Amino acid sequence: MRATAASLVAATKNDVPRRRATCSHGVVTADHDVSPAYGADRLAAVYDALNTWGSSDEFYLRHLMPAASVLDLGCGMLCRARVAGHRGDLVGVDPAAGMLAVARAKRDDVAWLRARAQALDLGRTFELVTMTGHAFQELLDDDDVRAVLAAVHRHLVPGGRFVFETRNPAARAWQRWTPGQTRATVRSPAGDEVVVWHDLRRVRPPDLVDYVTTFHWRGTGYTVTSASTLRFVDPVWLNTLCTDAGLRVDGWYGDWDRSAVTATSPEIIVVAARV
Ligand SMILES: C[S@@+](CC[C@H](N)C(=O)[O-])C[C@H]1O[C@@H](n2cnc3c(N)ncnc32)[C@H](O)[C@@H]1O
């Protein structure tokens, strides 16, 4: 959808404007129900430059490479699996047109589908389902989490694995989401220098965090801000939600080195199996 900055404000179920972008010139393209940082082509194009290869990729590839069929919810990781030599059946799903356009341009040997994970029903199963890059935190309430876990269950073979991660709320990562601590300068695929930073706006107990990401093109001065909300789900409750959905948690890690979850570990990395 093409939209002006004003029309990018999309109310959620409880009328909190969580998907909003404003810009200094012209228009940005965004989807109604995803953050402009992912829906808008121009912003999604910067994502890979900001999220370069890391230890999380090594962790996921150890699960991805032996699996003959993989469904990835919140796309991107499957490009890296292909680069690493995966020859199997790969399906990537994302509701954001911008992120899908980037993925499609990189790999035409992955099946890319535009959909929200909650409503997905492909009528088939996979050995592995993944949700990487903290995409799970885009699910802002229990209804969304339950819907996604049900979708995962119906797309897994018995014994198949669901691997995902969410930031550990005890580590309070949002306290470091200040312009000073997050400012990064990257080069876009078009060769432009883009300065990007996050700015915490509001913590909404019990578990929602609102923040704004600013993208500033140095050469032209073009600036876009994208407002987002993430959920920092309580780990004990998350375990219950997985169990209720027929997913048994086999692995529970606090970081990509497979260390335990503690009050300071950054992640909650879950390896679950369909019962
Ligand atoms: C932080 S990015 C992570 C991208 C990629 N998985 C990675 O590892 O870099 C979050 C992604 O989740 C997607 N997303 C948001 N809501 C979603 C939903 N309901 N179902 C599937 N994907 C969703 C966004 O569009 C975005 O592409």
C-alpha cells in the first residue's frame, strides 16, 4: 500500500498506535499491520546491513542444515541457510512486503509467502519451524502467541522442532535503547550512508515496550522514524503457553553459547518439539 505519513497510523485492537512512520520528504511504503521498518521497501533494504552474520546464525544453522524441510516465520534466515549449502525444502513466511522483496531479490530458490504466522495453514508439515531475529516479540499478546503456536503445531511433523528466541525481560535490554547507545552508520545496498538509532518511548507493564527507530540518509538528509512495540514475555508463562499448544520444551538457553537462562542472560532461546 502507498501511504502518506499521516495515514500510516494504524490502530491495534486496543487502539494503541503501534505501526507508525513519519518522514521528512515524500512518502514511505508500508503495510498496515507490520512495522514500517519491515514493510517499507526503503527501510527493509537497510535491515541486512544492520544485522550482519552473528552467533545466532551459527546456532540456527545447526538446526536448519540437517532438516529436510523448514518453515521460517518472519523471513530472512533461509537465505543464509541456502548460502550455507542447504539443498532441502525451504518456505519463508512474512507479512511485510519490504522484507519479502529483499528476500526474493536474494534467493529465488526459497518459496516466499506473504502471510501472518497466526493464520497460516499450508496444509502440509515440516521437520523444523523457526522464528529468528526476535520476530516472536512482534506477537504482542497471548491471543497472538497462542495462534502462532497453534500454527507451528499444525505445520510440524510429530517430533518436529520449533526453535525461536525472545529477549529475556529480566535483562531489560530496552534500558539501553537510547540514541547514544544504539547509533550505527551502515551502507545501504544502493550505496547510501544511513545512520540508524533507537529511542525508547514507553514501558507498558506488564511486558510491552514502545520505541522509535530513526533512519537518516546522510547524503540527502531524508529521515524516517518508525514506531514499534515489542513484547518481553515472562519465561515461566512462555513455557506454559508452549506446553498448552502441544509443544514440549527440550532446550532453554540464555545465550547463543547454550548457557543457562539467568537474571542477566540476554536471551530466552527455546528448542521445542511437537508432542
Ligand atoms: C526483527 S525481524 C527478523 C527477521 C529475520 N527473521 C531475522 O532473523 O533477521 C522481524 C520480522 O518478523 C516479521 N513479522 C512481524 N509480525 C509477524 C507475524 N505475525 N508473522 C510472521 N512474521 C512476522 C516482520 O515483518 C519482520 O520481517
